[in-house]
Amino acid sequence: MEGSVLVQVCFEYNIPFVIICTISDDANENSVIDFNEFISQVASKFSLYIIKKFIKQLRF
């Protein structure tokens, strides 16, 4: 949902884009992991892996 604005602007200006979304757990007191822990332990590692793989696929 948050990426939809970026998608619309890039579409309107014919700008290539990629959006990578990560779904965390519940964002409330029922969450099994603190959001900052999730960022450092999970999301950052997956994001780095995805970006590295993506860059390898680019052809200049």
C-alpha cells in the first residue's frame, strides 16, 4: 500500500522502479518480536540478499 504512490509517480514519469516489501508480524503488543529487532535480525538481512541478487542481474 505504501508503495502505490511511488508506483504511480514512476509510471507517470516513465521511470523504472522496484519495490521490495517485507511483512512483519502484528504491529501491536501481540507481536512476537520487537520491530527494531525485526529490522536488524530479519528484514535487513533479507533486503541485502535481494538487492545483491538484483544487482547481479542488471546489465549495463
